[in-house]
Amino acid sequence: MGLPLGEACLTLVVVPTASYRSFHARVRRREALSPTFTRVTLEGPELADFGGVCLDQRAKVVMPLPEGVGFAHFPRGDDWYGQWRGLPEGQRNPFRTITVRDVRPEQCEVDIDIALHGDLGPLSRWASTCAANDEVVLIGPDARVAESSVDGIEWRPGPATQVLLAGDETAVPAIASILERSNPELLGDAYLEVPLAEDRLPLPNPTGIRVHWVVRGDRPHGEALVEAVTGSAVPPEVTSEDVLWEVQAGRGGRFAWVAGEAAAVRAIRRHLVANGWDRQHVAFMGYWRSGHSEA
Ligand SMILES: Cc1cc2nc3c(=O)[nH]c(=O)nc-3n(C[C@H](O)[C@H](O)[C@H](O)COP(=O)(O)OP(=O)(O)OC[C@H]3O[C@@H](n4cnc5c(N)ncnc54)[C@H](O)[C@@H]3O)c2cc1C
């Protein structure tokens, strides 16, 4: 039977259905963790519903348009992307993919850690200049939707007890969060390439996974990481292929998770597959591609 019109039963409870949505927030603080890493803490009442699984949870940070335009044109609602695409180019806010480093729903706060790489792109530029109270939008998991605890998370070791993690500085936030939150009984190795020795961040790590920091120094991006993981000094081969994204949930005794610059990820993938790693037990993710903007 329909609701009787005009009677006092007009309370509408809107049940969210999309596991990802936009969260309007502000910068609470910006903190340098090392010469390369900057942590930006975001706050705002909407973040009370931001999903808190973390691990390698991906999200997007949407940055303001210049000259005071901010988010005047940024669409709200589930179809934000479709509407954003329909805007004239000058009204489209730039956005980039990041990892959710930490979530404190009771304080309505989210941390993201950005690897600065100069003035080359909007994310790096924003992370090195944003200030307290600046407006920002996160596209991330909505804790009220059950699928949000699995969507956008590729760390799925399943029953594996032996794991291999490898990544460059863009994957350090994900690897740090994975180590912090994983089963303490996991064993294996984590290789992290960073530009400088000072970028070797303290990593709380209750697991049996050994952490190997690889300092890049003057070497080309990814070369030292590939060498550390494969034992071979062959430089990653830059190809024109699309960014690699091949992910599976672990089903056996071991699981590999590799993320970072696409050519290095591809080189590590080639080595692992050649050495008997089953493609069913690996997640290979090109987080960015040298010489190409994410957008
Ligand atoms: C799932 C996922 C999770 C990610 N998590 C994080 C994260 O938590 N923290 C983080 O910092 N990054 C993370 N990244 C990587 C980040 O999205 C890219 O590095 C992105 O291109 C940076 O945007 P930008 O606006 O600074 O540069 P863009 O405008 O995208 O690119 C401009 C130029 O800079 C180059 N470039 C991009 N990134 C780097 C880099 N790190 N070092 C050197 N040159 C670079 C590009 O090749 C291009 O030539 C993640 C990516 C994915 C897909």
C-alpha cells in the first residue's frame, strides 16, 4: 500500500548504494615526513562515513581550480564523474589517485601521504603548497555500503602465508599500511625503493615480513628496485604499452603485490612469472607511467 499523502510520515532515509562517493573536506594540516614524503591530514563532518579498511585502498583526491574558483563547478552525487566529463575543460577540477594511509572516523579525519616530485603535476604541486583550511574533495569508500570494504583494495593474499611486496615511493603508503594491518603470521619480504636514505620511514610492522629499503640515489627510477627483487641489474624496459593492471586474489601458499612505475612493475612481473609464480597469485599494478600524466 502506498504512503497516505498529507500524513506525518515524510521522513526519508536515503540509503547510499554506491561504494565510492565524494567527500567534501578541508586540509587540517600538512606535515613533511621526509624530504620526499608529505602527509596531508583532511578533516570534515562528511569523513565520519569514510571507509576505514585502509591497506592499499585507493581513492582520488580532487584539487581546487585556481583563482578562487575552487570547487564551484565540481558535481556532487554518485554520477560526479559523468557530470565532470561533461564540463568545459577549464571548469574540470584535476584529480589523481592516491592511497588512504589512515582513517579516524571518530575525529572525521583521513591521512594521505604524497611522494613529492617537484612542480611536474597537480598532485605533487598541491601537496607541497596546500595549507590548513583549504577545501578539497576525496572520492573514496562509503563505510555505509558493504562493498566499500572490498572495492578498491587489491591486497588479497587469501590463504597465503608467504608474501612478496615491492614498490617505489608511490607504493610506500600502501605497503606501510598493509604491514601495519596484516596478519602477524605472514612471512616474506617487502622491497621499497625511495629517492633518498632519509626517506626510509619508520614502519610499524607486526608481521614476519622483512623490510628492505632500496635507496635510488642517482640511478634511473625503478632500476634499483628491479635489481633488489630479481637479482639482475637489467634496467626496466620502457614500453609504449598501457599501464599494467593485473590483479588476482591469492589462492595458494604465496602471494605477490607489486606497484609503482609501470616499466619497473612490468620487469618484476616478467621475472616472477619466468620463475614459476602463478599469475593466479599476484597483483601487478602500474601506479604511474614515466613521462605521462595520470589524467
Ligand atoms: C592505486 C594507486 C595508488 C596510488 N597511491 C599513491 C600515494 O598514496 N601517494 C603518491 O604519492 N602517489 C600515489 N599514486 C601515484 C600517483 O597517482 C601518481 O604518481 C600521479 O601521476 C601523481 O600525479 P601528479 O599530478 O603529481 O603528476 P601527473 O600530472 O600525473 O604527471 C606529471 C609528470 O610527473 C610524472 N610523475 C608522476 N608521478 C611521479 C613520481 N612519483 N615521481 C616522478 N615522476 C612522477 C609523470 O610521469 C608525468 O611525466 C597512486 C597511484 C595509483 C594508481
